[in-house]
Amino acid sequence: MKKALILLGHADPASFNGAIARAYQAGFRAAGGEAEVVDLGELRFDPVLRLGFRGDQALEPDLVALRARIEAADHLVWVFPTWWVSPPAVVRALVDRLFLPGWAFAYRPGKALPEGLLAGRSSRVLTTMDSPSWWYGLWHYRALHGSFVNGTLRFVGLAPVKLSALYATRTRTAAQRERWLAEVQATAAADHARCREAARPLRSGFPDTRGALAP
């Protein structure tokens, strides 16, 4: 049975993003998979990577537990609003603290680019934006696609990575939002089918990254 881990990056679980996370969970389960929602706002950890990659910063218990959930997952789903053309602070903080060299990626001798150690897992980003799609592309140069999809998720080996956005959210009617939730459930079912077809072995046996962070 394929497992999806849904990371909710909105601090208010009663938000529309919370409804999106639950809709995706329902769709993935209806297709025959397992799906767990983790509210990132409830995790307790220092959001600051104090020494960058040159020192030891122990992972808090919530991060250790989440790391194990990620290792066990076939599919990572990110649900958050796009604020300032980027994910909310809690999402960035999680990436800074958890996606460390030795666990999420590794530099190899003679290689210009690092190896993504989370390979074997697919990913989906579900985000809301107040901007219309043409403004996001024309003025913001699809910045979230470049920084988060390419520069973060694909960088650590996740593939394929798909992004679904609900643009101009603040002007959407209740009926339009309900239709998008139905589309999210259908997307979840399609993602589950792709997970089953891929059937790639997951990476396991990740090293302990604490104290060995330098590339």
C-alpha cells in the first residue's frame, strides 16, 4: 500500500489550505493508499539553522519523528499558501533544519552537482495564490517553481514533482473553491496510481546527519 505524507504549511488548520490537505488525504485513501496529514505549525523546533552546514545542531524530537515519516513515505505532498512568492516561514524553516547534507543530499568526489538522497519518492505541491496566473508568470517569473520545485524538491531527488495552484484565491466564490477541492481529490487518486506504476524502491538506511553537516 502506497503511503502519502501531507505536510500542511498553514498555521490555521481551519484555513482553506487545511481543507485542501484533508481533500487530498480523502482522495488518496479512496484510491487505496495510506495518507497522513502533519500540521507543521504544531511541530516544536528551532526554526534557525544556527551554524549553517559547518556545525552540529541536534534535531528536536518532532524533527526526528518527521524524518522517520518522510523515510517511510512513497509520496510527499506540500500544502501551503504562497506568500511573498514563496512558501510560509514554517515550510522554509523545516527545509533549513531537516533537508541537510548526508540525509537529503550528498556531494560526491568528482561530481559538480550533489546526489539527491530522497530519490525514490514523488512529490506534489498544492498552493493557493492571490495573484492571477498571468501575473505570477509575467511579473514573478514563476518563482515558486524555480526555488521550491526545482531548487529544493528536485534538488534532493524527489521525482516527479508536480505543482497545482489555485490562482486569484481571494476572489473565488464558495462554489469555485468546492470545485477545486473536488479536483484535489481527483489529483490525489491520479498521484496514487502513478505511485503504484512507478513501484521504485525507497532509499533506506539514511545516516545520522548530526555533527557531519559540511559538504
